[in-house]
Amino acid sequence: MSKIILWLPAFRSLNEMVDRRNNMHVELEREPAIKVIFFSGTQMERQMFKELAEAYLKGINQTGEIFDSIEKHYNQLIAGMKGNTRELSTEVTDRLVVIKNLIEKRTEENLKNFPVEVRAAQLLIGSFLAYHILNIKRFAWADARDLFWVEDESSTDSITESQLAEQFRQHFKENKKIFPLLTQGGLISSKHGGTVVIENFSEILEKSCKRTGCDLIFQ
């Protein structure tokens, strides 16, 4: 049986995912061949973080207010969820604290790193929430930076389809127990352990799947 990699759609918001989770849950539970689920966030959350990054880079006074609205958004979303959300709330708070610290210290280094850190936070938070919303017991959550990385010393901003394919083969062969899992689509680590965001990751993934013989499904 071929291994299946699933790319979740960019829902309008996480509330839409909540509305559709029952159908998705049934499909994911009955398909044992699914080994990896990628999620790159929703349209709404991505736009919120994009506005935050733009405001920060331009030095707009409302940057703090935009951050507060994002924090309020997630607090309300988590408050409306069923079950034990303590771990989820802690993880979301930890990611937001990183961004808040960058906002409060406007240095040249922080200005350079802010867009990547903001996008990474959005991807991580989104995947945390997706994992909790879908509640598929046989799946684990994983930080994509622990799974995929840039191998070339001279390049810190991308990964080739052949490199990604080889990393998949390595995981499938040597780290079978980590699957199935849900992770972020577009987040990898640099050669030296930093964070790299790749916006065309789905295109690279599609080509790498052809090399590994995996079936990639865009839901």
C-alpha cells in the first residue's frame, strides 16, 4: 500500500475547520495509509499575522493593538473548545510570548527576524489548533523543523525536492514509530538550527513525493 501524504486546505478560519471536523475525522480514521498531514494555516489567521508583520516593519504605533487582537482571537477560540485545553493554551501562549518580546524590543536583529518568526508562530499555532480540533488519536503532532532541514551550507532559504525526498526516505526507514503525524507545511530548520519558512513548500513536496512514490492528496 502506498504511503499517503495529506495537505489540508487553507480554510477561511479555524472555525470552518471546527464545522467540518466530523467528516474529516471519519476520513482520516479510516485511511491507515495516511502517514503525514501538512497544515499551513487558515486564510484569516495568516492575514492577521501578515498585518502584524507589516505594522512592525513600518513602525506603526498600532502594532501592539494588532498583537492584542490576535491574542484575544486565540483566547476566545480556545475558550470555546471542548475537552482539556490546558496544554493547547500553554503552547499558544508560549508562541505568542516570543512575538511579544520581539515587538517590545525593536532592534535591527529583531527587525530582520520578525517576518520569519511571525510566520513560524502562525504555522505552529495553527497546527497545534488543527491537531486539537481534529482529535485523531492515532496521530502525533510534530514540529516540522525537527523533520526537515536545509542541507546545503551555501543556502539557508530553501530545500530541493531531492533533499526533501531523501529526508522522507530516511524517516520512513529509520523513524517509523513517529508516524502518523500532523505538522506544518512550509517550516523547516536551517543548517545551523534556525527557522526557515518556505512559501512554495507544497510545490517542492509534490515533486519530492513523485521521487519517493508517495501519494500526495490536496484535500
